[in-house]
Amino acid sequence: MIVFLDYDGVLHPDAAYVTPNGQIELRIAGRVFMWAHYLTDALTAYSHEEVQIVLSTSWASVFGFEMARDALPLEIAERVVEPVWKKEGYFADSGISPSHFERMSRYEQIKQYRDRKDVKHWLAIDNDDCGWSPTERHLLVKTEDMIGLSDSAVQQELI
């Protein structure tokens, strides 16, 4: 099983920004990855081979895959295998330019990855539900921008 993971609006409120000194902070009370433990708890029942994570967050394209992965708590980072797409020539066989990729909806980005990698078992955790196919909407664990995984109804979907 592949879990496509977004960060903003999922693992913390959708209010992150980069400070002038390069730190990532929230514009509101709280801290970055403040709800990551809910995902960690949901994953404990599965081995790293059973559930792997592909980063669908914009953090991977903005900060680079390694930084985006390494910013996560270790229990989650250990499951991360790759991003949906990487500018630096990674997945160059996709034929998609960086500017085209940035204009795609999150669903289109995930679909392109899924089709190219022939992923059969997957779900996405994201606060962005734009453009999702009605036939695959059930594969999206939709979070709300400011409460993310702290929402008990969303936590139940992860179990």
C-alpha cells in the first residue's frame, strides 16, 4: 500500500511559512508537524513493507525531497520512498516539465505517478480535493486546512 502524503493542512495547520532565517514556522499557535503522531499511531499496525509513503506535498518540490523527508518525525520518514515528482531530472521519463507539473491538481500529480508506477493499492491524505475523480474520491482521506489529522473523524478513516 502506498500512502500519498501532504503536509500543510494534514500534519499541521495550513499556515506554514519560511522565516527570513530559513526556519519553517506556523503563522498561528502551534508547531510544524504537531499532528504527525496521529499518522504514526495509525501506521504502527503495519510494517514498512506493507505501507510506504510517497510525498505528494509541495515541500518536496520547494525544499527538495531529502529535506522534505528529513523534516518528518523519524517514524514517518523511515517509510518515505520518494516524491510524486522531482525537478532535478528524477522521473524525467514522465515527459512532464516542472511548470506543467506545478499547474496540475494534486489528484492529477498522484494519478500520473500511480499510472507510471502501476500502483494498485493506495490512498491519499490531503486537504486539497480539487479535481478528484468521483470514482476514486473514496481513496482520499480529506482533511480540513486548520485541523488536519487532529479531527477525530479523519483519525477514524485512518484506522
